[in-house]
Amino acid sequence: MLRTIIVTHKTSRKFYTSNRITNYAKMSKSATRKKHLTVAYEEEDSKKTKFIPKNWQNVLDNVRQMRNDNDAPVDSMGCEKIADQSADEKTKRFQILIALLLSSQTKDAITFGACEKLKTFGFTPVHLAKANLSEMEDILKPVGFYKTKAKNVQKTSQICVDEYQGDIPGTLDGLLKLPGVGPKMAHICMSVAWNIVSGIGVDIHVHRIANRLQWTSKLTKDPEKTRMELESWLPFELWGEVNLLLVGFGQTICLPKSPKCDVCLNNKLCPSAFKESPKKKK
């Protein structure tokens, strides 16, 4: 029987299988007391075979190499690049959160441009909470669903002022209670703004690529199911890396339409290679 130790601590949950028990045992008693860890044991049915994709390490290494060779929009205009580096830490976190809120169904370049206009206007929770709604809508054009997002930005700004002293929620649950914030945004915000890995941020790129690579036990219909599938087998230490890797890969090589399978280093490993992009004739 395989024994799985589940170690839980406030916002993070880490899984250690039997081959990591030795490392866990070496933790000092003082460290354990300090973190107030709760340890529980679960017995896994040895007859059940855990889903693990074939060659996933090789595929991931190839994606890393392709990402190193190809700059993507997310590398220069992602949420972590939008925050004003001269601002205080609270304001930076707030700007990261708003950038994520605006990014849904919107290209990075458009989100980046809207945030630059917000900086000119006054990119702080106090300024945005007091802004006129029609003025906010004008600033956010042509962000997708800009009218709805304008309302959500104002509501979120007011909540940050009233309940968090100008900061943003520091927990996953707190972020998810904000208007317009879903699991993808919340997990990425926890990672980028707070440097806490709470889960994998799965957007349309990660969702699409995970299914093309068959990194899910079955075809998933929405990003949240894809997230749960990925977290069931991908090592925890890779959760914080995989979003940026796959998003950039999806923007440059594994495109939504006509993916560039002919130049992809995984075209002999990917189950979906050339199915949407036929081989070019020599």
C-alpha cells in the first residue's frame, strides 16, 4: 500500500509521497511547531493506477527550450510586468490584481495599454474607487467586456480600501470573493503578488495545451477541470512555473489555430501533432 502524507498549512497544501517521507522526517521539531503543521495519513488503494502522462518531463524540457528561444507577449506585458516598480508594495499588489481582472478574454497588449492609461489616471485603490464609472469605461476601452470590468474594478477598489487598508486579500478565499475574480486569476495573483503557490493558474492557453498533450486523464471541457487534473500528477514544485511556460508557448508555437507543429520540438511526442496543422510538403 502506498502511504501519502498530506501536510497542510494555511494557504498551501503540499503532497509528499512515500519517496519523500525521509526528507519530511528530517524537519526539525522547532520548525514543525513554528509552522503549526497538521499531518494526516491516507492509504491509497494500491490497485488504482495514478494517471501520469507519458514523457511529460521530456515534453516540459522541450517547452522550456522553445520558450528560451522565443519571446512571447506575456514575457513583457504579463501582470507581473505591469506593476509600477516605483510604487509601494501594496500598490504593486493592487495593480497586479487589476491587471489580472482586466486580462480575461483580452490580449496582453490591450490589457497592458489599459493599465498604462490607469497609471496616468491614478492606479491606486483610492483613485479608482472614487472614479466616475463612465470615465472608467473610457479608460478601459477596448478591453473585452470593459463595461462589466469597469464596475468590477470600482467595487474591488472599494473593498480593498474598506477591508484591507488599501491592500489586496492575502488568501485564495479572499481573492475569490472579489467581483470578477475566478480561480485562474486568484491562483496567479497569489503566486505573483504574494509569492505563494496556491494552485496552477489555468487560462485558455494552458487548458488548450494540456488537452493537446493529453496531460489530462480525459478531455476536459473547462479550465477549472484542467487545473484539477494537472494538480493531481504534476509535482508541486512545478506549479508556479507551468502557467508562464505554457502561456508563452501557446502565444508563439502552440497557437489556437494552425499551431506551428513543424517547428515544435515536441512534434514526435505530442499526440495531437499535425492534426490541426498538416505537415508542410518538402
